[in-house]
Amino acid sequence: MRIMGKTLGITAAIVLIAACAPAPPKQAAVHTDPAAVAEDFPEVGEIVQASWVEERMGNAEGRDAAPGPSDLRFSALVKLRGEAVAKVLADYKCQAGSPAVPESLKGLFPSGVKWLSCELPTTTKTRTAFVADGSEQAFLTSTTM
């Protein structure tokens, strides 16, 4: 009986600690330093311009279930050098697909573009480049595994 009481007390403490964690911001801050994007996506070539966000992935309420490591999603809308998109299309298997764009970047996202989804080699993250043939724009996304 004593062990059960201690176990319930410890469990209640863990639940309270997890519930007290602040909710992540509704919209992630938009950054414009292309170096951070180039570090995650060296194979796409030179990034001329970038707008990116990094979001902590959690449950539907925007909170993590318990303290510990977090899955992060990195999303970047970028402008590449002219030959970079053609190189991605030539080097990787691509198929029609549309990216899931974070709220923070939706205002910057071009409309009417037919995107091709290109799976990039996996590092410690799954990575995808969405490109449009004949365009210098790309949407890059990575998620920790």
C-alpha cells in the first residue's frame, strides 16, 4: 500500500510539472539568415534569400506530453541561384506534391505554383525540397527523427 501511495504521488508530481510547462508561441518567429538554411541543406546550392522558422512539434494543444527531447520542424522559403533548382530536379527523385506551410510563412508563400517534392538524403533529420521547374524559389523542410 505504501509503494502504491508513493507511486501515485510521484506520478501526480510529474503530471503537474508537465502541465505547468508554458505553451509554445502560436506562431514561430520568422528569421532571414540564409546560413542556417544552407547548413541543413547544403545540396541545394547557394541560397540567395531565405525566410525560415523552426517549430517545436507537440500534441494538438501545442504542448509536449512530458518533459524531454522535442521533435523540431525547420521550414524555409528560399530563393536559389538559377541552376540550383535544375540540379535538385536532376539529382533527386521528385514527384508532384505540396508542402505543409507554417502559419508564419503563409503570407510570403507564392500562390499558383505547381511544386515538385524531392526527398533529400536523410541525416539526423528527414528532409524534403519542394521546387518548381523554371523557378528560383524552393520550400525546404526538415524534421528531427
